[in-house]
Amino acid sequence: MHVEASPGEVVAIVGPPGSGRTTVLLALAGRFKLSAGRVDLTGAAALGYVPDVSEPESVLTVAEHLRERLLLVGRSPAAEVDWHGLDPAMRGFELSPFQRQVLGLVLARVGDPRLIALDVTDEGMNADERERLWELIAEVAAGGAAVLLTARELDESRVSTVIRLGGSEPAEPVQVAEPVQVAGPGERDGVAGPGERDGVAGPGERDGVAGPGERDGVAGEKGARK
């Protein structure tokens, strides 16, 4: 498998449950140790919402999640962000799947990463919520970050590249659209290298400082659940 993701591109990993979507996602984001091959990243990578790996802490409010993340990256806890409709007073256990995805992207963007990875973008949401999530993903990509995501199925016109898993043939990425933003000369950012821990992860990731939702600090191993 050979995959390249430039700033502004959206790369989708598509397949049924158990096809290895989350494992590939975490490997490309540098959160899963590879036994062969390599992944290179120029710049920081961050995780959005990845169930069992990077998810909200149940007892913390949305505002507390943000405050913790801002402090983690050395920014003022009073910094203003776009909540995209989230209620800052809601606690982690109250968030719907859609709200968890939104919080994951809000937190991931705090550190201005070059790559953001998010899982299960088509599960647990109604049609309106899925459309709103895609609008937010497009906004993130238009801001210059490469986006990696997983889904069972999707509208391929929304993404730059699709990696299909679960078939009889080895997965091959297929470019289906022009990038939202073209990289500069020589740029090929947005794919994380094994072992790199740059930037800020999605909700619950630690990067050396305790935060909501991580499970013993080994994010990648959780991804194998799919």
C-alpha cells in the first residue's frame, strides 16, 4: 500500500467492521507500531475521536476538556474557540456520537496539526448530523490540514483518496478528487511516521501529559479492535 496525503486532502479508509480500518488509521497517524514498511510525516499529527483510544473523559465537561488541551499545548486556557454548537457544560458521558466527533475535531485543531485522524465517521448519526460532520471535515481540510478518516461507506466525491479494505485483493488507494488545497513544491505532509509523537492528539490522548480517555497510553493497540 502506497498512500500520500498533502495539506488540504481528505483520505478515507473504507471497509466493513473487522477489516482493519482503525488499525490502518492509527498506523498512518503514527500511533500504531509497524512490523514492516514506514510512514513519514512532516509536522504534527493529532487524533480526533477514535473509540477506546481517544475519546472524552466521562466526568469532564466539554469546557474542561478544552482547558486541559490548551494547557497541554502551552496556550492560554482563556483562548476562544468555535464550539460548533457544542454545549461547554455537557459532560463526556452525555455526548452523542456526533458531538464526540465534533469535540474530537475541536480539540485536535488546538495544536494546529498537519494531520488529523478520526474514526467511525458514519456510525451512530442521522443524515443531518452526518452532513454537518462532513461540512466540518471540509472546513478542517480547507484550513490546510490533511484529514484521515474511516467509514463503512461514503460518497467518494467528498474525498481525495479512498483506501478500500476487506476485499479479496490487496488494498490499493484510488484518487477520486482534486485536493482541497494543493501542497507547495516538494510538500508531501500529512502522513505520520512510526513512533512520532508530535503535535496534539484527539480527545483523551496523552502525549506525555495525562488527559481524558486514554487507556494506559498505548493508543495504537486499541485500534486493532476492528
